[in-house]
Amino acid sequence: MEWLASPEIWVAFLTLTALEIVLGIDNIIFISILVSRLPADQQPRARFFGLALAMGTRILLLLSITWVMRLTADLFQVFGEGISGRDLILFFGGLFLLFKSTLEIWHSVEGAEQADDTPKARSRGFMAVIIQIAIIDIVFSLDSVITAVGLVENVPVMIAAIVISVGVMMLSAGTISRFIDKHPSLKVLALSFLVVVGTVLIAEAFDVHVPKGYVYFAMAFSLAVEAINIKLRGALSRKTPGA
């Protein structure tokens, strides 16, 4: 237990926890948007299972880190470029994210279809959402775990950081979901961000590195502008009689 008294371990733990929370933002947005299509009584349970899956996936990948690191080795070549297991996961995960985000934008613009509220349909819809969350969790968790290994060599510290970060996400996911649902323009903005993330994943599959800081800065700036617009619309509606 000597590592508990090590300042370096605590700095690494806090840094990794903060990084896991930041890297989990796109995961929270994806889960929130998927869950919004479920009946209201199923949404909290779906968010919990989705984030629990994210935590379980990351911990399992950490415990099989030797296998994860082997994913970076080339499996075959295409036009002289080596293709690894990680590249394949990022490519197909990025395609899935692009397809799903584009489809959700279309539903938002055109209007969602009438939901079938029979018990069988509700169960099928719940399982479909969980499966989609599980698929994208693998993609998001892969880079998260590789980043964690690059920062910290102590596996218990990495697991603790993941558990704490997912706990924070579980506490905030409901608020984020309700806020996105309340503001349709924010939902389209979040989906557009996921389109960008999907494009970045595909680019990284071909070894075109796009700094995540640029993507998150663009997202933060867009959210700040939209927050000002929401405040402005609220102020105008209060000033307009009969609004």
C-alpha cells in the first residue's frame, strides 16, 4: 500500500480521471440521444446500463492490455499501408457513428415515427439501444484505454480512475439528457459533433491524426454560442406578449 503515499500516483490518478471524463463526453452525448428515443420510464435504466457497459468494457480491456496492445500490429496491407485490428475497429466504429448520427439528425428534422408501445416492442427497443451503446462503447473505450496505459503503468490506479469517471458521468447523464431533450437545436448540434467524431475515427483508422483538443474546442465554442442563443430566445419570449 506504499503507492497510496506517492504524490506521483495521486497526480497520475487525478490527471487520468479528468481525462477519462473529458474523453467520455462523446459517449454521454451518444447515450443520451439514443436513450431519448425510449419511453420516459425506461430512460434512467438504459442510461445506467449504458454507462455500466462503458465502465465494464474499459476495465476488461485494461485487464487484457497485452491483447489490446497487439491490436496495433499490422494484420495486412492495402496499397502499401498497414492495417491493424485497431484501425479496423476505428473504421467500422466511425462508420457506425456517422450512420447513426445522420439517421438521428434526419429523424429530428423530419419528425420521429410513432412509437409502438406494446410490451414486446418496448423490450425490443430497449435491447436495441443497449446493443448500439455496447458497440460504440468498444470503439470509445479502445482509445481511452490506450491513452490510460500511456499515462499510468499501475493497473489498479487506471481502474480506480475509470470507476470514478464513470460515476461522475452517471450523476451528470440524466441532467445532460434532459437539457438536450429540452432544446432541439442543441440536440442537432450534439449530433453534428458526433458526425465530426465519427469522421475523426475514420481518419485515425488511416493514420491521419487529428488532435482531439481541436474537436473538443470546436464543440465547447459551439455550445457556448448556442447557450447564448438559448438565453437570448428566452429573454425575447418573456418580452413578447402572449409568447
